[in-house]
Amino acid sequence: MSLSLRASLVAALALATPAVALAQSGGNVQLVAAGRQQFDDLRYEEAVQTLSAALLRRGNTPAQEVTIYELLGLSYLALNRDEESEGAFRLMLAREPEHALEAGQAPRVRDFYQGVMERWVRDGRPGLARTSDGARSERPVTIDHRSPAQQTAGVVLTLTAQITDPDRRAEALVLAYRPGSRGLFRRLRTSRSAGVFSASIPPEEVRPPVVEYYLEAVDPRGIAVSSRGDAFAPLRVVVPQAEATPITSRWWFWTGAAAVLAGVAVGTYFAVSGSSEPEPARLTITVRGE
């Protein structure tokens, strides 16, 4: 392993430690609490990422799912993503049909939620029969993906995956990525060809020490139903620092060195001869008579 790759791996692990520790230390409870705090701080994009991560992890109680879907619905609505907001609220109602939003919501929020409830009832309260016992009956959606170990800086990074979806719950696959280990993940819709989903991270975003990403299968309303990685435990591709080029391998080094050596030789000659100009060449010709 080269020194640059080893250094990149160490840097990537160091940057990843806080997020992984948070995800593993307190489980979903801490993720939900973090998502609520982000929502209260008006950091709606971060709240969506955190709550989506909590949603797809095992061990949520029905009450936790209701809380997650409510906060997701409110966050999406704050971002003017009405379709995703309605999708989250519908899934919440399927788990708690008489749920009322927390007091103090803005009139726009109350009106939107009332409209969602009316449409959900008019549509036959979809999802309620499958979740009345508090358990999901749908078969899981799985994402088959192999993460590359590393990528060269400044070169496009193309990722591919396949989905197994026996109940046809997923409509699309989304790639969320970021350069480094801080900041929001950018989202890209993948394209599909011959059953394989693919998306490319632009070359300017592929830079040392690491690219983090995760994949989400989303339903027709944009709500995640499965993932490979998440915002708190993303997949990682190491991007090594470029190897430094030795100065002796650069053409201008030897050109300059030759010029310096030539100058030194000429200067040495003048210093030894004691003259500031070279002596003129002498040619002696002798003519012999017959």
C-alpha cells in the first residue's frame, strides 16, 4: 500500500468516527432526537437525512414510526416538497389514523394536513389493514451494490446497483453523496438500463481524502423504503492524494541544470586565464621551398 493511500485511509477513518459513534451508541432513539432538534433549528434538509436513516433501521416501535413520519412530513412541507410530505403523512396515518399534529402549527400546515387526511380517507385509508397490528407485512426491498475501494481524484465516479423488490414498492433509486465527511449529501436520481441502476458523481466532487454516499430506494411519493448506507453510516470511497512528482523527473529541471553547468564552466575558464575575453585562435602555416 502506498503512503498516500495509507494516509487517505487514516484520514477517512478519523473523519468518519463521530458519525459512526452517534449511529451506534444510542440507536434509533438518538437519531430521532437528533432529527427533531434539526427540525426545531430549521435545518430541514439535515432533519430529512437523519429521520430517513432512523426510519430504515430495525427496532422502531409503532410510536417511534409515527414520530418519524410526522417529523418527515413537517420537514418536507417546510422545504415545499409537498408530494413527499403527503407521502410521509399518509404512512403516519396508516399507523395511527386519528393522529393529531402537535399544537401550535401554522395555518398552512394545519390546512395541508387536513387535506391529506381527507384524501387518505377518500382513497380508502390505504395501508391501514397491513399495519393494524403494528407490524409491516410487505416483503423487504434489497439493494445489491458493491462499493469500489478507491478512485483517482478528479475522475468521474460511476456507481451501479440492482434492486430486488418483490412487492414493487420502490419506484426509483436515489444516490446521495458528498465529498469529504461533512455537510449535506447531494441527491441524484439514478438511470436504469437492463435492470441496472447507475449514477455518476462529477469529477470535481471526487477529491481527497474520501467520497461518502448512500443509496435509497424510494416509493412513488419519494419516501425511502430501503437503503444501502445512510447519512449516519455512509459508504465510502477513498480518494488518495496525488503522488508528488520528483523534481528530477521534470524536463525543466535538467534544462536549467545544463544551463547552470555551462555557465559555471565558462566562468571557471575566464577565472583561470585571467582574461575577460577568450584568446583568439592562432594558426601557424609554414611554407617550405623546393
